[in-house]
Amino acid sequence: MAGGIGSPVSAAVATQMQKRQAAVSKTQGKTNDELLYLNSKTAWVRLSSSVNTITPAEQERFRIQEGRVEINGDNKDAGYNILQGGVLHPNRGLREGINTSGYYDESSAYNNRKQGTGIRPMPGITSMTVKSKNSLGTLREAEVKFTCWTLEDFELMEKLYLRPGFTMLLEWGHSMYLDNSGTLIKTIETVPNGFFAKGVSMASILKNITEIRTKSCYNYEGMIGYCKNFSWNYMPNGGYDCTVSIISTGEILESLALRFDPQLRIATSEFEEADSETGKEERKSVLHFFISKMDEVKLVQFTNQSFSEKSPTLGGVIQNFGAYYSPVEIERWFWDKDQPMTWFPLRTLLDVFNTSVSLIDGTKAVGSSDRTYAKFNIDYSKSSTFLSSEEHFSVDPTICVIPNKDSNGYGVVTVIHDTLRALPDGSTYDDVLNILITTAYVKSVLDQALDADGKLNKSMSDILETLLEGINSALGGINDLGTIYDEEDNGGTWYIVDRNNTPADTIAQMPTFTLAGLGSVFTDVSISSKISNEIGSQIAIAAQGTTQNYSENVENILKWNSGVIDRLRVTKDTSDKNKDGVQAVEDDRAEREAKWIDTLKTFFEDFNGSGYDEEDMKTAKTMHAEWTLENVVKKHRTQQSKPLPGIVPVELSFKTDGIGGFKIMEAFKIATGILPSKYQERFCYLITGLEHSIDTNNRWETSVITQFFPIDTPSAAEVTAANAKGTKPADSGGSGTNNNNKKETENSGDSSAKTGGKVTGAVRPISQMKPFTQQVLKQEKGLVLVREAATARRTIGSLYYNQKLIAVTVEDAIRTKKIYKQTAIPDTVSLKKVPYNMTLGPTGNKFIQKITVNFGDGKGNVAPRVGTDKSAVNLDGPGNLDFAGIRIHHGSSENSSAGCLIVSSTRNTDGTIKTDAAKAIEVVKIVKNNNLKTIYVVNDF
């Protein structure tokens, strides 16, 4: 899907609007062409049918399913009866004149029928409307009305246009228009006659529409769809009023129930016995069969190759994927239940639908865009990202897991995050297609869609809606994953998008439209709020800006009320404590958050261990939505000085002369004028609805509905407050890629590559350290970590090389009994004064990958690794203090540690440090350029 949510309205569309405004605003000296444009412009509509007529003999063959591929029928009736300006002449020109002979003349606009009805006009379109529909407005439904004046004409039109399920091509536009150079164009261009040719593809017709739309500077529009419904009534004057409803081709996804025998698409030999429980499960649907076979693999990690051994049919048509398995157990006080989990990408489920579930046209070549009637995008180069950050995680791994290991280590699923396979080329961890869903969850959603006969009786659209709702909830409610249809992409393609992931980086590129004034070409401008009951009460409570403790993102609607308070109800809090100031709010939240995090950690430790308690899962979910909104959305965007994402439930709508370039989910800004200043300064406008209409006035009019989304950046005070909460994350722009791939030579020119750069903050002088520590600093040839202080939460230290301070550090707390991901490694005195081994190696951790360096030695991107074995993979300490995968990397506090050594150039007064990827990269270079192999850890307190 080109552009994605919130991409700017096309520059060519903006230019066309400017040309129109220039013509309208000109007060004197108008040219003849400009006068023609302003006063003589009319609209035209054209409707073409895909109906081919067949002979009675061919009909009989069709009835017994014989010759379906060879029989093509005759397109003469459709080609000779195109509805445009009445009915077109067989040579595609306009009919004219009156025929009084009593014989039907295909070139005449009026004919005198023998039946005594007198001279009657040809059929003709009387009106047309095209409206957006479905949740995101990306499907279009057209209603075309036409009138027939004789029974003969009605019988023909009924055969061609009142045919549910048959394809129709609808086109419309302006009879004359100003192109983007200001030239008046008086010619009309429509889709070529290839529409009536044998074997024509849907994709080629849609390509024609796109090309004409662009060439006409968006003064043309068209759609191809299916006849959904029709109606007609007989009039007293002997005519027939007819109405046909045409729906976008993508609508088939919403209307088609997946109720068919999966053995029609999968080899019968791959099914278990029909009377077995597994066999019954597999025969419910293709998707049930897929889930059943996935659960049979039972390998900790597996790919399409292993799956293909269970189902050669499905495995042979879907693209390669990576999956993960864990024999999870649910613990209850009176019984335990095995609940094995298999995680696989959302992309693979869509792939199975495309290849083995969607309706197919057997006359089209395998692999062609027209073979499937409905398909989802599985191309990473076209897919979109979901709203996320390095702290984001799924609280319910039985539903889904994000491939990225969250930087706090709260939502880690070890079988995935500790062994994560490399993501497919061109994709990122926050790509919607890479969300890992479980077979158990998919099966539960599918089972909800079964009817009394045990067959799927809901559409794929309904199933996906339910599936995505669960994923949205598991990810903290900050995402609004849904489906969107692009009818121009490859013959029509469905996409999964996050509607809440509104842009932060494309605002400057958005065109600005003038809604009022002499030069405006917009009319009927109106604004109305569309606040749902679900969040209405929270907004009412939070109207004074007291937004703490809410799980719903009401921040954006509160911006609507900025600068004012309610003097009768000054504060509206959910707690009886009057929290005055940022610190008070944080203290209140921190108290609840600490208890929640303990429960969260317990749940995930149990989930990754012997088994989890369902009650612990419920408790773990209690504060997840509030925490995710605060840390993944508000803090992350504020620290980056970017606007908060999401939609404000207020609509701006307007009308303008018909234009074909606006697209659902595109955005623009509005100029100053009659609207209050905040409408221009603080918001952009996302198109959520479009309507085209041509009525008896013979004018094409486009109605646009938009919703507000904020573009004002946080204040300096807000950024400072957000930074006080934790690390400022690296702004990856949703790329999820490593920005340090530049190869470094052995003799880097960086002055810090050998000895280290500047360090700020309170650091204990070497002269004040214990004699033993000073001796270690003098004698050790590798790195030396001097721990200066230890609290119940963190360990504070400094890192040295060759007696020179190169970084300040923070680690987890020192403990005698290890707590998973909350314990610092032992000091080397407890290891009989033997330093740890240290090597440089690659990492699968996306966060640490940001500070890896490629030295051009064939080992790829590397970072320091610490351990007791030669390869520094494992670290065996006294008692139960054993570790694996200890690294030196960047971060801000013990929350970034999980046993690792976190380095920075700046220490804060509370012992935390400033996130400093540059310092971590500097340490990597010092280790490499000085060939350091050890690190000594000493407690100097």
C-alpha cells in the first residue's frame, strides 16, 4: 500500500486544486477558456457490462460443468450497449436523431417502436453516487440509476446490468477541465475497448483507470466491481426505473463464508482418519487443517521445510517462514493442563488464505493477479509498521508475541527472544506481518466462527477482525490493527495496518488547502465531534488535563481543551490524592507500577519455566494498558519531540468540484481563514470517507470526511519530564535496522578508539579507592570495572582501561541468590581473582545490535561478550550465580541490564546514566583496537 496511514495527499492533486483556485479567484481579465471552465463544465458517467451471452447449447454444457474453460460467449450485446449519454452507438460514438420508420435503429437516440408506444428515447443514466464503506472506508459502493423506456430495451439492460455477482466498469469525470499547466482540456478519455476482449485481466483494467486518472490531472475517476443488488419499478408512463448497486471487488472478503470441504484444496492422503478426533478437526476448514499440522511439528524452532513433511500440499505453495514451539503448562491448584504453544508469523496465516482458501478463477494462470478473488499483501516492501518502541511487549504470549525483545525484559518469551531467527530481508520487528501469533489462539477464534454443523460460517474478514482485536488487547491497547483495501494494487489487495500509527515525519510534506475565502473551491465546511460512549466518560473526567491512570488514549482529545479549565470542577481525579506536579503523579504511579511489575515478572518466569497460573496472567494484564500508553506511546514520542500518535474523534467535512485523487488514509493541512487558529496549528486531517455524486444537475461533486490527528510537538517542559522518566530511545523511524554497519579499520582515526573519550558525572577518584582496587588498575591489561556503590535496585560503577576512565556504568543489584534478569554478575574476587574472558561476537538482540560494529574482518557486526569459558558465552559463578549472554552495551538503568554491563559517558545524580550508544560503540572499538581479552570486576565498597 503506497504511502501508508497518514501519507500526504498527492502533490499532483494539490497542484490541481491550486489551478482551480486560481481560476475561481480571478476577479478580472478571465480568458474564454477560463469562462468556459467556470460556466460550461458538466459531468459524464459511463457504465460497461462484463456480461457475455452464450447459446442454449453452451448453457447446457455449463450446467453439467463441461467446457467451462473453453466457453467464452459473445460480447456483442455488452459492447453495443454501453450506458453513456444514453446508450453509445456500436462504434462507441454518441447516438443522435429520431427514427420514425418503426424499425429499431442502433444509431438513433429516439426510435418509433411497432408496439404502439410511440417514439421513445434510448435508455440512459439519471444519477450516480459512490460512497466509501467498511470500518476504514476503503471499500467503495456505487449506486447507478438509469431509465428504460421500452420493454425491448429493458430486457436487454436487465440481461446486461441487473446481474448480481457479475463485473461492471463504472467511469465518470468532467466534460472539460484545467490540467496542471492551466490548459483547458475538452476531450474525454475512458478505458479502451480491451475491457470487452477475451482474457482481459482485472489488473490491466485497474491500470488503465490509474493511468487515465493521472493523465487527466484527477478530473476522471473509475472503479471496477461486482453487481451486489438491483431493483426496478414500472412507471405509469410505460418506462422502467432501474437501480444497480456495484461494490468494490474486495467486498468478497467480507461476504464470502469459508464453508467448503478442505479436501477440495488439500490432498486427501494428508488427512487423518475421518473418525479420529484429529481427522474431524482437520476437516472443519483449511485453516483448521493448517493449525493442526503446525501443532504436529513440535520442534523448538522450525521452518516451512519441517511443516511440509506434515502437509506437502500447503507447504509446497506457501512461502518460507520461521516458527517456535514450547510445551507450556497451565497450573491450577487442583489440576494442571498441557497447552503446547506454536508461534508463527501473521504473514503465514494470510499466505495460507491467499493460496489455499480464497476463491480462484481456474481460467487464469497460476500466480496471476486475477486467479484469486481476494488476497492479502504478504510483501514486506509494501507492508506497514505498527505503533511500537523498544519497551513494547505483549502481555499475553498465548495470543501473540512481538519479535523484538523489549528493553526492560518484562515480556520475554525465552524460546523466541533468546533464539530469535533473523527477520526476513526487508522487514523489521515492528512490521505487522512479523507479529507472532499462536496456533492455540487462532484455533479458538476459528472455533468461535463454527456453525451448528461444525463448518466455518463467517467470512475471513470477520475472523481477522476478531483475531486482530485480541492482538490489539495483548499489545496494550495502543494499536488499532485492521484491514484496509487498495483496489488499484495488483488487481485489488487487502492490507493489515495500524490506524493509530499516524505519521510524525511526513507532516512538512503535507499540502495545505484553503477552505474559506475568495480563492476557495470548497463548500459546506462542517465540524462535529464523534466521541463514542466507550471513552466519553473518561474524557469527561479527564477534561481538566488530569490524564494519569487511564488505559484509553484520551490525550489527543484533551489537547482540544488545552488553555482552558472548568472553574466549577477544577480537578477530576480517580484517586482521592490531589497529585500536584509531575513528580507527584509519577510517585503515585510508581507505587502501583512496582507491585504490577513484580507480578508481571513472576508470570513470565513461570510461563518460561514449569508453567503459569491463569490468575497470574489476569493480574499481569491489570496495569499493562496504562503502562504501555505511558511508556511506549507518550514517553517515547515525547522524548523524541514528536507529536503523539492517534486520531481525535472530531470530524471535518467539506465538498468540492469532483476530483479523483483523494485517497482514504491520506492527510493534509488547512490554511488560516475563518477557522480557529488551533485547527491550522495543532492538527492535520486524515481522510476517512469519500463520496462522489452526479445528480440531475449534471455536476460531479466530491464530499470528503476527515478526522483530526495532532501535529503539535511537546513543549520543552514535557520533554524534560519525559526524559526524567527514563532513557531517550534511539529514533529508528520504525526501521528496526542497525545504524552502525559502517566498517571500521583496525587503526580507526577516532581519537577515542584507543583510550576513550570524555566522561561526566560524579566518579570516585582512583586515589580514594581501596589499595587492592588501585593495584588491580595498575596490573590488569584488560578492562577493569570498579563498582563504587550498590543499592537494593542497582550497582553503580566506572570502567577503566590502562588506568584511564572510559565510561560510567550501571548494573542490576548484587545478590547472593540469583533473580532472573535482576542480578549483577559476581565480582572477580569471588572467582579467586581471575578476570572474566571477553570476546567480540554477533548478537540477535535488536537493542544491542544498535551498538555493534563491523570491523571488516569477516566476522560481521560485533559487540563485547563476557564469560568464564573461552568463547565468553557462559559465566559460571559461585552457588546459583550462573549466567549466559552477558554483554557490554548502552542503556539508562538496571532496567536495561538483565545482568549485562551498561555503559555511558554521563552519570545522573541517582546513579542512573544517560543512554549513550556512541559511548558503547567507543568501548567496542577500544576492545577491538587494543585486542583486549579480559575484564576484571572489583567491588570497591
